[in-house]
Amino acid sequence: MPVERLAQSGRYGTHSLRRTKASIIYKATGNLRAVQILLGHTKIENTVRYLGVDVEDALTLAEGIEV
């Protein structure tokens, strides 16, 4: 089902769609810093919490990636 129809159905709000998109980008790229920038988070820890990923693994990944 296209994103537009999911949003219109009332079953999903904009926040859940935003979180889903961020999760898809993170899983596809492994680039936590890029997701942080896309979400507008000032702290990487907020992005880690938002995505629900393992903190140590995510921070180790983020340190090795330049954006």
C-alpha cells in the first residue's frame, strides 16, 4: 500500500511514518549520522533511542562514518 494511502487510512500517523522511513534508511545504509541529520536531531543519542537500535553498536558505526 502506498504511503499516501496508509496516511489517509487513519491507521498510521505522520510520526510512525517518519520513524518507519528513518528505520528503512538506517537498515539500508547503516549510516546513523545521515539519519541523524535527516531527522534534525542535535544529539546522536536521540537518534539511537528513536530508532531503537543497540546504543554501543550504533555509536561505533557512527564514529566511523563522515557526513
